[in-house]
Amino acid sequence: MTPNNGRNSIYLMEDEPRVTRYFLKLFSKKGKSQIREGALNPDDLKAQVAKIGKNKKVNITRLAYDGKPEDQPVAFKIIDIRDDHFTGKVINVERNIKQSENEKLIFIKGGGGTIDFYFDEGDIAQIEEDIDEEIIEQRNIEEIKEILDALDLDEEIILSYYDEDQGGVINGVGVLSSKNMQSLDFTVQLKIINEIELSKPRDVSLNLEQNNILDLEVVI
């Protein structure tokens, strides 16, 4: 697995300037290596990736140098598939929110950016498509529409939706600032996102038909 030609920069907390040496080795491109015990065969991995396809969210479990799997899988969005590798964009919604709140507070844990996974590196134990998006598509739009219609402007609400750019679910608390029941557009000013209190409220504009709205309710 290899960072994309310098595009995948690794940032640190200011008081941890040199803790990435081992971490960076995990992302450096190695020469062709033997398949680690427990890893997927390159042909099988390539077939699975092709079956899943581009623009899909996946969970990938890798094997460390000692052959043990990572503690937990890392979420990626497949953004490109080539003959010898595929490219994944790291998904870490909470990390992105914290980073946007304070540019100096960037966490090494969870990584970031885009990463190339070469089929013949032999360090991927498992790759599976995340089913969140399939579940999200089963939402009841008519029920959400009735709730939106009943809400008053400036009313404090809880909002949950799937953010395609972030590649994850956003759970927020804020106030309904505008709505149009004909176009089904509405805007929410969020003050808390995924349990992170924002230093400045964030306006989010959504549409009931175009966006994946999971939940919308009044704060009691």
C-alpha cells in the first residue's frame, strides 16, 4: 500500500514531531513481496475490488509485518481501479470535522488522504463493502417530509444524513433556518456534529429527494 506520489501527507500534533517513522513504513511502497499468511490472493483481491466497483465504501483489514491483523478495519472509498492496484480515499468523518475546527489539530490516528493498494503486496486480509449506503436507501422519504412540514423555523432539531463527500453519516444538532416544501429544500444551522461542538455554527443545505436523510426530529 503506497501513498499517491506525495498527495497523502501525514500530519502530527505539534508535540509529536517524530513518531511517524514506523507509521510511514506501513505506507511506503515495497518491492514485490510474498503473500503473507492469511492475506487474500492477488487475483482474488482484484476480482473482489472489481465486483465492488468505484465510488463504493469499503472496510479494509490489513496484516502488519508480524502477520497479525490490524485492531480494526479502516474505511475507504474506492475512487479508482487499475490493472495492478486500486486507490482508496480514507474516510474519517470525525477527524475531518476536528481538523476543520482547528488546522493545527490534525490526528495521525486514522490517517488521511488517498492511498494506492497494490494487488501483489499481499498484506490485505479482508475487504468488504460497507452496507451503510444500502441501509440508507431504505429510508422513508414521506415520513421525513411530514416531519419537515410540521417543524417551525428556528426550532431546535436533530438531523442525521449521509454525506457523500465525507463518505459517512453526519449526526447533528442545530436549528432549522429555512425550508421550502414545494422544492423540498431545507437548511439547518448545526452547532454540534457527531458529538463535536463546533466553534462556529455550520449551515448545511439539503434536499429530501437528492440527499440521504436518515432522521429529522425535534429536540425534546
